[in-house]
Amino acid sequence: RGFPTSTFSFNPPPPPNASDEDKAGLAQKFVDVLQLDTELFKPCVSFGQDNRKCYATVPATSTQGAIKEEDKIKQAKGGVQLTRLSFPVSMDERVKDVVREAVGRLYEEMPGSV
């Protein structure tokens, strides 16, 4: 019967030979692709809410709170910002497909991808 609300933070790995500009925009591009499915994803993280949607954000660009520039730098790994996904207690099974498609789309469109 569901699971406790879970939040995952990670830095998507940059493709080989990606430019600094591509790396800098990679996390936001991933979140933007996920949020194309407005039925399953929302563009922020709201802890404790269970409206059956997943929240996706890049904390460095979020308007939910002020993040110091030095913390943004610490969160970036290999030039890629942190991505945060928060999953509801009762998640629609289609979320897995949307995430899988977003990952595929992200790396197919990225210069230097294999």
C-alpha cells in the first residue's frame, strides 16, 4: 500500500564532450522534460503533500527559497546542478515510463551523447 514519501537528489551525469553550457543546463532540461506531463509532475517540491503528483525541481533555480551562490556551486557536480524529485505515497505507475523517456530524450538530444 504505497510507501513513505521519498525525495531523491542527484546530479545527472553529463555526456562525454558536453560543453560547459550544456552541462549547466542539463538538470533543468531534465526537469523541464518531466514536467511536460502535467498530470504526473509539478515544477516544485512540496514536502508532506499527497496529491498523487511527483515534484521535480533544480534547487539552484527554485523560487521556493533563497540558495546562496556558494551552495549552488557546492551542489553542482561536474558542472551539472542538483536535481530533486519527490514522489508521493501513492504513485501512478506511469511515472516510471515518463522518467525513462525523459532520460532517453535528454541524452539523445545532448551533444556528445553515445
